[in-house]
Amino acid sequence: MIQTISRASLTLWLDALTRDYTVIAPRRVENLVLYKPISSAEEVVYDFGRTGLSAKEHFLPMMQSIVNIHKGQNGLILEVPRLGRSQVIFGLRPCDARALRVLDAVMLSEPADAYYGERRKNTVTVGIACKEPQEGCFCTSMGGAPDDEKDLDILLVEMNDGYAVKAVTDGGRALLAGASLSEADAPPPVSKAPEALQLPTLETWQGRFNEAYWARLSDRCLGCRLCAYVCPTCYCFDVRDYAENSSEIKRLRCWDSCQASGCYRLAGGHNPRPTKRERLRQRFFHKLVYYGQRFQVDLCVGCGRCVVQCPANIDIREIIADVARSAAEKPFLPQSPLRAQK
């Protein structure tokens, strides 16, 4: 049995959810579509391919206060901010939902990150399947699919007069209790999937660690860190103390990037990755080798954001293709452009 929801019923359901949850959905912000809190279903954007940023910021915020320190009459008072209301993330693309599971591996392993864990535990995810791949997408190469349901609580697939609805988890079924659903006579259309890439073997990656390829590639890199900031799985952060006034201090956690020159600097001043070449190589080895060795899942979901946003046209798909081809060819050089230069 295929359950469906009409567009009108979907609007009513979302409006009802806003009364009990913080509902975060694709919303137009200037010239971008971003996952932002909504107060009405009328704010939701449905006609989008991929949001400018993933929903990661609602689990690992771009900047968050992790401890507030106040000077009281009897000494210092420490306050840990709490999430507040439970949240519903609506309109997630399957790759962004998969990114949350990828992040779970590191953020919820011991010692677990309590801030991330609280948000994750109190969130229900409602996804919308992609109809066709966007520029730069390669989700099928990284184990995903445009209509993948396994990392969502509810999956919606667009049909002519509404959406096919599948409750994947108990949390999803509970959330749908207040929705007006019908039954469909025919299944929803099948999503178009991007062609899968040939991924290099672990041995191939290891054999290319000391190649001059990384120096040539780093010559193109501007060090702007945009790839990390738009990525749904990058989790580097910095922690700083900020004095609000003479009696109040906030400890802030904010996004950082492995491409920053000081990211690896140790307490004694030593930097094991002082050059851009080493940092760029570390980025791709971490995403496609090291993380998988530790957690059995790659730190990339193939969303394509870094591909389309990089001002230097550094394309992770090209790097995968270069490394895979290098197993049979010499020299190992950047030479497989998959898109035109901007």
C-alpha cells in the first residue's frame, strides 16, 4: 500500500507541526535556499535542487555558546545552554540525511558530544527525494541514492498531485499521526540517479601519498575554506572565550577548517602540516581513506556542494578519477576535468 498526502494536506500538517516543534525547512534567504526555522508552511520552498548549506548547522551550529559563565554574589555560575523545543527538519535531501549518520559516527562515539547528541535525539527528519541529479552530484558513488530512505524518519516522493509518503521509523509514524493521508493506485516516479564513479582501492590511495600531484593541486587552492563550510560532513571546530562584559563570559564553539594554516598547530607551537600541499592532501585522505578505516563509512556523501562552490574549480570527482587512473598510468597529474573552467 502506497500512502500519499496532497499538497493542501501537507500544508495543514506542517502548520500544525509548528505549534509543537521548531520546524526547519528550505526557505528562500535572499538569493539562496537554506534550511531555516519557519512559522508558517507558506514559507517553505519546494522547487529547489540543493540548498546552499546542509542542515548540519542545526546539529553542529556555525557558532554556539557551549558554556555561559556569570559572576554571582557567591562565586562563578556556569550555565549550559539547552536546545529548547524538539525540532523537525523538513525537506532534507537523502544525501544530507546520510551526512547526519556519517557525523554520528564521530560525534556520538565516546566521549560523545553532548550538544550534538541532544539535538540529534530530539529531531525528526522528513526527507524529499531528488527528482534528478544536480550539477556536481555523485551520491551513488558514495553509497547513497536520490530516493534513499534509510537515514530518514519519513521520506516524501513527489507525484503529480502531492507526495508519496513512507514512514521509515517509529518516530516518523508518530509524527504522521496528525496528517491526512490517502492511498495511491500507482507508485511514484523513479528518481534519476547520477552515474557512479570508479573509486580507488585503499592500496592505490596509499601508493599516492607522497606524489607531487598534491603540490600541483595545492597551487590552484586559494585557501578560502569554502569547501569545508558548505560540506555537510566537515566537523572541525575552534573554541574561544568571549567576554560579554566584566561579569559575563561565553565559551563559543565555531566552525573551523582543516585548510586553515593554524588548524594543526600544537600547544608547543609545532605544526605537523605547515604547507597547503599537506593540508589539501589531508582533506581528501581524511574524507576518502582515514575516516572509512576508522568508522567504516566515508566522510563524503557526494552532495556536490564543494564542486560547484570552489572558486578554483578543484573537483573531488576529478581527484577520485585521477587517483583511480593512476593505478595504471604515470605520471600522476591533475588531468581529468569534469566541468568547464568558470
